[in-house]
Amino acid sequence: MRRATRPVLVRSGALLAALLIAAPCWSDSDNPGDAPAPASAPTAGAGSPPTGLARWFDPATAPFIPVPEVATNPNGGTTVGLLPVWLRTDDDHIIRQIIAPDFLHSPYFGLGFHARMYSYPSQDERWSLLGGAKERVEREFDAEYERGRLRESLWSFAGSLIYDRDGTPRFYGTGNQSQQSAQTNFTAEQSFAQAQIGLNVSKAWQILYTARVRFFDVLPGTLSGIPSIETRFADVGRLGASHEVLDRLAVVYDTRDDATVPDRGVKWVAYAGLDSRGGVLNDSLYSEAGVDGRGFFRIARTTILVAHTALRYLPTLNDAPFWALSSLGGARSEIGGAQPLRGFGEGRFTDRNSFSSSVEVRQRAWDFNFASTHVELEVAPFLDVGRVFPMSTSPFTQLHKVGGMAFRAIARPFVVGYVDIGFGSEGPAVFTGIYYPF
């Protein structure tokens, strides 16, 4: 299922294609020896610009870039559509704003429309707005703002406001051996506000406080051929509406050379938190404690070994809703939330605690200059392992295993698009989207 901490700055894999066609070039000024040579900007007077119909086929002169949209994941199926993209750049040909509405068709929910705006005032600051709806069931509004990403000042801040009505989530029951045949569907309607305030003790060390208020409603499923959750799991905790108030404190050690496209360094996060119904300590739903680590090691000029591990415990659990438990499945890692297992759909395994570990070898296969953009194409064989488990159980036994191959396209400094193909015990799974999984 979609978790409250998912990134929302970029949603559509098709947006990557627009950036690969027409995004401006960029180089890492701090590490010029590692950055590919940027594409040359068009030379004034080099030739007459195209006119008439021909101007639509030149990214430099087209009013907007019409991009075919294809997005897929095991829970949501394959969505197709058209994404017209407007790009705004500064005098140095650095992208500063993207306007990207889309018109799409979902196999489950019919025709839909989204309006998007992404803004990158600097590498230290970014914000986004997104709103959309489909013919049936699904509605969403996302707003996110982030400042202090470079940790050059004393404080960092990130805030989110989200409303999301999602008809694709699945629930299979709790436990590491839950059966695929027990699959049910529900509609998740949630709204939440989240703020993260970071005290930057140094460039590497940060103390991060997270506060979140979330209202979550578990509604009957609507997908044809998949039983609704209440038909099989009527006794599962917290069907219907509930809410939570989360307070989390984390210590962060981060030496990565870039927050979006890191080539070296490590990031470790140790956290503890308390989730309640909004009252005092005796009104708590659960307490949490965990660690999340990721490392990036250059083993050759164009090859990076990447490792990730996450361990989450819920020491106390008082009638917490099933959607607040630990889970595995999908293509993304969220600190203190869902963890990847790329041979299964999001939320495939759910229980009190979780362990996850992944390794992949990111190999730059090809890079080239095209339409004022430097594009890097990357392949990455990967291995994911993990399990969910109750208390007093080893997290390192009976691990689910997934192997696969990832294909990435990188348009620095803002975008990484991916197609990850994983093979697990229930067959293959394909994910597309934006940003690295961890």
C-alpha cells in the first residue's frame, strides 16, 4: 500500500523521458573529475529554427514536449497516457521548473487527469504541487516543500500535506508465510500533515525530529476478481477510520556526495518514536525503534557497489491498525516504513517487525549528449532479501529472496528514472518510477 512517507516530488516515470529529451545539462562542480562532460548549449545563429509542424519535433522550439506515458507495478497494473511537459530553465541552462499535466487511462479506474508543478530554486531547496483524479475511486493532492538539503545552514526543514484515495492496496494477512491465495483488496483513503526539522550539528551529523498527524480510512475494495478485505479479514485490526499522531527522533550520519544521485559515502539513521491517538503516553498505539543504513562504494570508474539494510522493531503494540505495521514489497525503501522486495507488490508481507537487505551493482553502460542534456544509462543487477516477524523471532532466518535487473536513466542533478524487474517465489514483478530505491 502507499505509505505516508513516500516521496511525492515526482510521480510519473514518463516525466523522465521528457527530461532526457530536453532537460538542461549539469555537472558536479565539487567533483568535476567524476562528472560526465555536459552537452553544449545551442549556438545562436547556427541555423534557422524550424517553423510550422517541424517545430513540434525539435525540443528547442516545441511549445511543449508530448511524452507517451507508461507506468507499471504489480498492484496498479499498467497505466498509459500522454504527458505534455513544459520546462523552464535559467540563464545557465539549469532546469528550475517543470509543469507536467497528464491524461491517462488506468485498467482499474478509467480515464484520469493530473496537474503537476515541480520547482527547483536551488540544489538546497525544492517544492512540488500535484492534484489529480480518475473516473472511479482514486483522488489525490500532494504538496511538498524541502529546504536545507545541503546542510550548509544550522537547520533543515521538510513539510508535506497529502490527501490520497488509492484503490489498489492489497492485504494477505499478517505473517512471513502469508499465502498469495489469501489476497484481498481495499481502498485506502488517507490525509496527513508531516513536518521534519533537522538540527545540522555538522555537514555529516544531524538530529532529525519528525511529527506526523494522519487520518486513515480502510474502505471496501473495488477491484474485480479480488475479494474485498472485510470478506476474509473482518477481524483484522482497525477496519474503518482511525488516526495517529507520530513523534520520532533520529540521529543521522550522512557522508554521501549527493542526496539524489550519490556515487560514494554512507548514510546511517538510528531512530525511535511513539505513535498515539493524540493523547498522552498511555494512549499510544505502538512504539518503534530501528536503524537504516546505505553505502555507496566506487569499485571502478563507472561501477558503484550499493548496499542497504533496514531493521524495524515495534517494542510495544496496543491495538495498532494493520496498515501501521512493518511491511515488505515494492521497489522503494522508506526510513521507518515499507522496505523493498522487488519480486512482490507493495505491502506483500506484513507483521510487527521487519528486516530488509539489498545489494546492487550500478554500472554505467552508456552516456551521451542529446538535445542539450547529458544522459547516463545504467544497468544494475540486484539481490533483495528480507522477512517480517513477531517478537522473539530471529530476523535473519526464512528470508524471502528476490534477484533481478534494474535499468536506470539519469539526468543530473534532479532525476533518476528506473525500470526494475525482479523475480521472486511468486513470479516476476516490474516497477517503473522516479528516484533510486534507496
